[in-house]
Amino acid sequence: MNIRNFIDNKKVVLTDGAMGTYLEQLSYKGQTPELAVIESPETVKEIHKRYVEAGAMIILTDTFGGNRLRLSKKKIGDKVEEINLKAVEVASEVKKSYQGILIAGDIGPTGEILEPYGDLAKKESEKVFLEQAEILQKGGVDFILLETFQDLDELKCAFYSIREKLDIFVLPSITINEIKGYRTLMGQKIEDVVKFVEKENAGVMGINCGVKSREMLEIVKNVRNMTDVALWIKPNAGLPKVSDERVIYPETKEEFTDNCIEMVRYRINFIGGCCGTTPEYIALLERKLNENG
């Protein structure tokens, strides 16, 4: 089984939910979520296991912020290889126990702004993305997921740098903001993302984070009016709010799941959760998917 088999399968594939926000719920208080694979590997392993037992067929490595630029800002740039390899190892231990599970090597943006609006040169960003992808591939991930990118140009840098050098499937996922009129943070339209995915024959267009599940439903409707490309969708459990000095995501699992089921009617190939979701959200979504055929 590989990601292409899942794309060709007409049945929607359930993916996992949040890692970072769920680690917080489980009282992990490390410097950064990615360090949990070293400081508390059994906790990360348990999270993967709970998502799989809830019904997820794809789990993401705990490496979203595991690139050299992000880790260097936290004074742990020398741990890039250790963190990424350990994250794959932990996820692989779970995969061995469950037939058919795939591991996505999770890569997020650099956290910097590309030239000419920022200081990061495209060539430098390409090196950063390729380095992390090479480590994840060496560890044994099934494919690379580029997620939560808020600049289409940075997503392109990551996509091209990896796909041109490595023999591994690369899935690009963008974040769309409702307050921008359903655009990226840098102002690119959904149409721009669709054109990129279709031109490069990426195979899947991902959209994750940034909006409530109801807003994600509207985005999915819009995308389906533009393209028949396979869709990877992971909405938040609402937008974050501060309550009693804690960041919370206010959507209940019932509200989140109802909106996800509506999205599935628009021929989504992959559905799961982003910030604020937990195994309970994924378990309810799995049950509702089965009830709806």
C-alpha cells in the first residue's frame, strides 16, 4: 500500500488529528513539540497509537517545525537529524502493529518570509526543505507532506526542491485565511493554488489549518467548482481563543464532524483534523463516515 493506492481508492481515507495542541493537552511542556520525540517518545507513540485506533490510516511524524531554520531559532539546530530520524522511528513502531498504515513525513514552512518581502533567499529555503526531506526519507516515511504553508511561493520552493532531487511522493498543503477573502496570508487566491497543483501534476491538493470547519466546507465547495483533483483536507476545531490563560479550540467534536461529513460529499479523498482536534474527534468522524457509507 502507498499513497497512490489511497488516491485511486474511491473510499475517503481518514487521517490523524493534531499533534502539537494534543501534546499540550497531555501536559508536555517541552521547548518545542518536536523535542517530544526525544524527551517523551512514549507520549508521541501513544498519540500515534490513539489516532490509529480511532480509525486513522495515515499518521504524521512529529516534525512540523523540524527544519534547520526553525530549530536554530530555538538553539537546537544541531538536532535536525536526531529529531527527524527519531520521529520516524517512533511512528514506525506504531505502523508495525497496524496493517495498511502510512507515515507522512511532516514538513512545515521555515517561519521566515521569502525575498523580496523578507530576508530569506529562495535558494536557502530550498536547501532547508531538501535537508529535512532527505532525513525523513532515510528514516523510512511513505511520503512527504508539506503542510500549513501560508505563501504559495514558499510551498513551490519546498515542492520543487524535494521532487526534483528525491524519489518520493510530495503532497502540498496550503493554509487559506477567511479574513483575506479566502486567500493565503500572502494574498494568493485559491485559483492560484489549483493552477499550480494541476500544472505540476501533483496528484493531490491539500488545505489545512487556518479556518473553522464550517469555513473549510465553503473552501472545499469553491475548489470543487474549479478542479476534480484529489483533495487532502484537515480543518481546525475552530479558531483559537484564550480562556483562563489557556489557548482553546472551541468546536465540539460533533460540530467538527458534521462539517467534515458535508465536505466528504464533495468527493474529498483524505479527511482528518488539524489544531485542536484529538483522537475523540477522529473516532467520531470514523463512525460517522461508516454510517454514511
